[in-house]
Amino acid sequence: MKTMLRLVTAGAVGVTALAFAGNALATQRLSVTQSATSLTIKVTQDASDQQPAKIQIYVPAGYTLNTSATPGTTIGTTTGVVVARDQGNIDLPLTGDVIVDDPAKYTASPCSPGSNQAVWILQLSVAGQTINLPVYVNPTTAAEAGLGSAKLSVCLAPADTPVGSPGRSPFGAQLKSATFTVNNVFTAPVGAARWESLWTPYATGNGVPNAAGTVEARAFVGPGAVTLAGRVTSKAKRVVTLSGKVTASGIGIAGAAVSLLLNGKARYTAKTTATGAYSFRLQKKKGSKVTTTFFQAKVTVAERDVTATGCASPAVPPLPCVSATQGSFTATSKKIKIRI
């Protein structure tokens, strides 16, 4: 059925840079994307940042982990970029697999000494060399349990100590980004979740971890939502007003493009305001007959920075929370029908 409704106005408010920028000084970032069978974790920082000595990523309570895979099993893939300080500060891409290893081989590791529940190897290839980077998987205890039910720990070699120093990273390689995806390992809880990470950098030039420089970075994941309500605001002029809100993890999403579907077809688009709200005002063509129209809203939101609201309460004071991300999602509202 052809619709005779035309757009009069759409609620669109210019979103200021602050709505997206978060903390302009925040460069350590954690991103998490999940599906029914896989989970992807990405860590990034700027090339000007100091090399992390240790990154600890906390798995939120409610997740279950399957760590039963035998050593030698490939459970995922990994990619990344490092800055090669010894080769003119060029970016080097890394690729490889995530392979299960025997935890008994790592009981003396200074990164996670003693028994570990599981050890995954990020087997990365770069410039003809293979770098094996262990990820230590363990349940949390005591105060750490407040950050999550389990944690993933990764330790990196210093990049700015003198060339030839023992334990220095190959090529003076410094982390820029690292991503790994594992399959059939994590089962996510119902609803939204908050991932925490703690980053401890090295002190400049000496290869000694700088505990005082530790910062927190967060990632919010889970289902987003878009609501829709509507009513006839002028029977005489045959005007319909529709409005709603786009949220994720309880946070309103600014600048999202909401599509309005009329009888199943996308017809109009509006941007959300700083609070996640949007609206449409439609008018029926003069002289057209009275009919019932079904309305629905749909939105696809890319990953975005939510530092301003997501870092409002640091998890481990006085350590600063420097960044928070909200994962991508697609959401559709319930259908509503209006006769006009």
C-alpha cells in the first residue's frame, strides 16, 4: 500500500565534538565484540605512548569460559600493528593464530607465576620472524574479583632500552594495536556487561615497570535498543509525531542515524541528540483517505567512545579511568500502528 505521509520535520541536533571525544588525553583503549560463538578483544594505544609492561583484562561476572581445549589446538586468530623503533619508527603488521599451550610450561613465568588455568599463545608473524606472546588465563580472587570473574594477563618486553639489552623487544617493537578472536571459548551472559582493563607502562628507558603510571580502560558490550512511540498531534492537519531513544548499556547514544520504516520500508532518517533522543513529524497528504500505517524504527550503531559517562566512576581509585568504548549493535523497535 502506498503511503501518503510526508516528512515535515525530523529531530536532528548537531552533536558537539565533546560527545564523541571523551578524554582527549586517553589513548589506551579496550574494545570487545561478541557473537554467539566468538569473542574479539582489541587493545590500542598511540605510537607516542610508553610500551605497556603488563595489560590485565578482566572478564565480567556472568561469562563462562571453556578452557578444555588440549595443547596445540588452534582456537582463533590474531592481528596487530607494532611500531619498529629500530627501523625508523615504521608500522609493522602482525598476523597469526591463537594456539592453546600447556600451562605447566609457564609456572616460572614472571608475568603470571605458579599455576595458570590456561595459556593461549598469540603466534604472530612479523618481518619473517615469529613472536609467541602468551596470554595467561586465570580466575580472580580476593579484591580482584570485584573487577571480574577471570582475567587475561599479557606482558610485553621493553621497547626503548638500549639496543642489545637483555629482554628487549625485537626491532624495538612497541605496541600500537593488537586484536585476537577466540571461538567457542566465551559464553556471554544475557544483557549488558562491562569489561575492565589495567595497563601498567614501563618507565622511560630502563625497562622497569612504572606501577604509578597504571591506568584503567573499559569496554561496554551487550544489546543496544531503540524505542518508538507515536500519536496524532493534529487531527485537523493530519499530523503524526513519533519519537524515541537509542541506548546501549543504559547510556543514550548521540549522533546515531535512526531509520523510520513505514509499512516495512525505510522512508526517513533522523539523528539522535546528545541524550540519544530523536523525533519525526509527518503529515498526511491533503485529500487522501484514512488508513492505518505501521511504524518501526531501526538503527545500526558503530563502536564509539563513551568515556565521559563510562569512566565517571573509576573501578580502582586513585587509578584514573582514561577511556571507555561501547560496542557496535543493530536494534529494531517494536511496531506501532496509527490510523490517520
